Amino acid sequence: MLNIICTIIKQNYFQHENEIYQQEKGTAMGSPISSTIAESYLQYLENIYIKHWLDNKKILFYKRYVDYILIAYDKEKINEQIILQQMNGIDNNLQFNMKSEVNNTINYLDILICRNNSNITIELYRRPTDTGTVIHFKSNHPYEHKIAAFLYYINRSITMPLTEKSKQNEWKTIIAIAKNNDFPVNILTNLKTKITKKNKNETKHNGNKK
């Protein structure tokens, strides 16, 4: 198995200006096995270098999605510069950037985590550069493609542990995006009803299985 993997990894050939090159480091971009190898390597590094921080409680919380990492640490035992320095010293070909919370909030993927003295709340996060552009309703695309973004938006707003006010604000945003892209509001309303009903049925079914 290792020989097969090594053979695949070495097939890193690419062409540039009629010249053929072989990539010296990393896996081939676009190869079906590249993501699996990268994930296996990251899990190996976490087990060797990160686990002891969790065991001695210097890092209190560690979660990773692909290459996005969320860390909560004990300020009395360690600081963010030490964490960044040591993580960047693991492998010269892996360099991490760190973003600290501002005013007790930090974004992770598409959520905004807000911390206060008693609890943590979650809001939905959109980048400042987000334009709310989706496939226009009147464009010549399959309906399934045009509705896909709204399926994601609505399902996310329903399944995320948001406050009622946040859910209402998100729904207003979804409607605004729909109107800006010529989607009839009734389509979104019906879609929300179906998704809500589906999630309730799944929750009830899972509860009965327990």
C-alpha cells in the first residue's frame, strides 16, 4: 500500500510554457488522493504536536476543518505568539497565520462566535466583500442550480443554534438577496416551510431512535 501511495505522490508532473516539470514537494493538485493524504498528515501532526497541549490544558479547545483551526487557550499557561511560533516550527512547508478575537468576537468559517462572561452565542458571518450575488432567477440555468444557494442559506439559518432575533435578521437578508436576483419571495417562503418541516421530522425520528 505504501509503495502504491509513493508512486501516486511522485506523479506530480505539470506543463508550463511547453516545458514539463515535476513538483518536488506536496501532492498533485487535483489528484483524488491528495486531500486524503493531506488530511492524514495533518492528523499525524496533531497527534504528535498538539495533543500534549490539550493534555496539559494549555489549549482548552481545538477544532479543525480542512485548514481552518479554532483554538481556545489558557492565558496563564501559554500565549498566542508561542502557539503560532511552535506551530510554524513543525514543518517548514506549513506556515500558519493567526487571527485573534476582537471585542470578544471572532469569525470561524461562516459563523461569528461572540463570548461574554456567562456564555457563548453564535451569529452567521458574511465577509465584508460579500455581494449577495447568486445565479439570477431569469438566467438560463437548471432550476436546481439556481435554488442551491438558497437551500444552503435557509438550511443553515434553521439548523444553527442562533437566537430568534438572529434568525429573523438572517431571513430578512435571504429575502433581500432573493429580490436583488429576481427570485419570487413565495418560492423562498415555500422552501423555508419544507426545510423546516423536514428538519423537525428528522429531529423527531432521531429522538425516537434513542
